[in-house]
Amino acid sequence: MNVRIQSVHFEADSKLIEHVNRKLEKLGTFHDKIVGVEVFLVLDNVVHNIKDKVAEIKVHIPKHTFFVKHQSKAFEESFDLAFDSMVNRIKRQKEKAMA
């Protein structure tokens, strides 16, 4: 599984990168044919918007690409919400394929 993490408009610290990597390791338990994962952590500097930390996850599986996006006040929270959505999406797709 090829993993790429990018931080946009800021420099991600090692604790955040570690948190993301630790969670992404669990993706393999939900689908065994994951080719690649892209994570974008974006600092969205919209002054009037309180929720300005965005996490986007793109997962590549043969014949499918899944994309989720969440935003909140903290990168960890944004990533965790996006990760949970991604897990649900992968599970649904796998159930559909087996049916």
C-alpha cells in the first residue's frame, strides 16, 4: 500500500504524521487490495469560518477510488472523522461486491 501525506499551507509536525500513519495501517484490515492512499491536510484560512482544518483522504482500490473530506477545529479530529467515513465506505463497497 503506497501512502502519501501532504500538508497544505502549513508544516505538519511529527505527532500529526504519526497519528495519520497509525490510523492508515488499520485500513488493510478492511480491504486487502488497497493500492494507494493519499491524505491531504489543509489549513483553510477563511477568516469567517471557525472550522478551518480540513482532512481529505483518497483511497485507490482496483476499479474504485474513494474520496472523503471532513473539517473541524483540529486536524486530528478532522482526520478521524474522515477516516471513519472512509472505513464505512470501504465496508459498504466490499459487501456490495460479495453480494
